[in-house]
Amino acid sequence: MKNKVKALKAAAIIAAVTMTTGMTLSLQNGTFSSAPLTACAADYTEGKNGPLTYRKYSDHVEITLCDKSATSVDIPESIDGVPVTVIGIYAFQISEIKSVTIPSTVKEIGHWAFSDCKNLTSLTIPSSVEKVGIRAFENCSSLKTIEFPDNLIEWNTKVFEGTPWIAAQRESSPLVIVNGELLDGDKCKGEVKLPSDLKYIASGAFQRNMDITSVVVPASVTKLCDNVFFYCTSLTSVELKGATLIDSMAFCGCTKLTDLKLSGKLTSIDDMAFSDATSTATITFYGSKETWEKVKKPDNDPFLRNARMIFDESHVDPPEELAGDVNMDSEFNVSDLLLFQKWLLGDKNAELKNWKAADFTKDETLDVFDLVLMRKAIIEK
């Protein structure tokens, strides 16, 4: 009966939001996700371009559908002189495509845009892409090869779930990290300390991982996205060293969370960040009580209301390990590269004072692949 009541409440919320805002909500694996607002007919014109159906607005074109029988598709950079910037929600879902070319004009790939494309084998994501939606390539069961751009991307929940690519990455390391962004932590267990040079954690990265017990997030991650620890029911301790924002349902269903350490830089906690988190916790805030009171947060959240607060104004984070700084001189430069190269060649005089700083692949093994990534990081500095 209780589950039925919850279901009815969810349906009511969806109906209410749909009627009042024109937005549609879907319930996927226990989390709500928003689809783009439905535009009025006067805002765009619809048309066809080969196997593609599109909506053309005044300043951009959105691909909304692909002929399901198409096997090879080159998405055009523009249509009638207007740039193609969005691949819409469900646009290629369950199509027969084996290959697709995404142009350098595309900025956003929508929710489930390519899900269940069973024949898609490889993918190149251009540097123009800024955002990739929920489960955009889910169950692409032949997708083994992906070329990523060097720029940061806003990744949503479980983008590559059910693909050979994510399976291979998980086999290689429990932390699937691309260009300093954690896409997936599904295979992590026990105590997890994320690397000091991490920049971003994708939405839902640890979602429903029931094996992790504690996580330390470095100061370089300034936003804890939605659903990151959704129903991590064994999670007891989290430290957010630099997070300024805790987003919606980030700790939803974390029923054993009893130790939470928060950065004094925190400015906002979403109203649903701790929904269904029923434990009584000790929250250590690295700042003053006055600073905590200025944080935008829900007034009557049970988790926050019942927590024991500790205000630690004297706390100073220890210096984070600098990636690549194998000689521990607080700098990462060519001397580190040369030292590491000598060490790999077996030079007995080459001592790595901090070998973990050279583990660029995060696989607990030092090899030529780490050297290649270290060289690349120096070039990009």
C-alpha cells in the first residue's frame, strides 16, 4: 500500500508539472529527469533531410528523429544556413545505424538519443559537445570504440550503460575517468578516495552502488551533481573538500550516512539532496556557524534538521597530490617526465619519491601508457 501511495504521489507530481510548465518528466530507475520544454508551433518549422527529421528554429536546428532503417548517417553541420546544434531526446533510439558522424556544430546530445542502437560500433564525440543526456548510448551492445575530445563535458546518468566500452573500462579500473571527469564508479568497493586532479563527477556516477562505504571527494570538484550517490545504501561517510553545490537527490536513499564533512565554500544544497536519507548524522562544516546559516538549503529537511553540527573554522586541507610530480618538488614539469622515463628504463639511480603521481591511468601500475599521458599533460600545460 505504501508503494502504491508513493506511485500515486509521483504521478500527481508529473501531471502537475506537465500542466503548469509544459515540461515532461520521466521516471527512470527511480530518478526524475526533465525533457526539453515543448515549444509552440510558431517557434520552429519541421522538415526532412535525408533520413533525418528536424526542427529548425531561428538560431539552431535540432535533429528529432532518424529513419529506423538507416545504417549510415552523416548529420549535416547546417540546414538552410542554420547550424545543427542539438541531437534531440530519443532521436536515433532503436535505429539500425552502424555508423554516425556528429558534426562540430553539435553542442548537446539528448536523453536516450542513441539508446538501443545495437549495430553502432564506434563513436567520435566532437569538441563542440558540452552536454550529453541521460543514458544517451545505453544498450548500444556493439559500441566498443569511443573517441573523446579533450574538453570537459557535462555527463548525465549512465550515458554508456550496457555497452562493451563501459564494460572494458570497468574491467580495467573501478573508476572510469576520461579527461579528469569521473563517468562511472559502479565497480568501486569499500573506501574510495578520488584522485586529487579530478574535475567533475557525472550525475549518477555511483548510483545504486551498495558496496562503497566511504568516499573522499577532492577540492578540485566544486559541484556534486544530481543522483551521484543515489541509493548507495552502505555509504556511511563522505567528505566534500571543495563542493559549493550539492544537487538534487545527490544523497537520496543513503540510509546509513552518518558522517558528512562539508567545505566551507558550500553555498547551496538542493531541496531534495537528502530525500529518503533517514540516518542521524554528524555534519562537520569547515567554516563558521554564521557561514553555514548563509548556505541556501531546505528549511525542514529531516536529515539536516536531525544532524549534529560541528563547526571547524581551523580546518585546513592538506596539500593535494600534484599529478605528475614524481620528484615531489611541488611542480610538474619536464624534470618529472625525464625522471619517470629513466625509471621505466631501469635506471637504478632514478627514484620516484611519489610513484602514485605518475599513475595517470589510475590502474595502480606504472608503464609506458602513463608516460604517454604524462608527456601529453606537459604539452597541454
